[in-house]
Amino acid sequence: MHEVDFSETDLTEAVLEQCDLIGAIFQNSILEKTDFRTAFNFSFDPELNRMKKAKFSLQGIAGLLHKYQIEIEN
């Protein structure tokens, strides 16, 4: 799912299983209860999307913090 534009898309309760989301755009998207636990290479701003009860793996959290340009180490 490279470079897919999910802007203003309702992905409520979607399961993005093993999806490579490199370059995907999430802006004004509804991501409530969306399951990103096995998705990878995503990066988007949580402040620009509705994400209540969305699910992420620990390693996927870095994709939500990209805008802050911080370094996360294991």
C-alpha cells in the first residue's frame, strides 16, 4: 500500500494486517479502532486524525512521533 492517500477516509475498525504503508498519507482520517499492530513504515500526525482506541505495536509508535524529530532507541 505504498503512497496511498487515505485523506478524509473512514477506516473505523479496519485491520491493516502486514501492510507496508510507506509514503501513505493520513490527514483528517477517521482511524478509530483501526488496527495498525502489524502494519509498518507508516508515519502520520495523530493531531490531524481521529484515532480513539486505535491499536499499535510498540515499534509502530515511532511512526506517530516522526514530526517531533526525536530519536527512539530499544
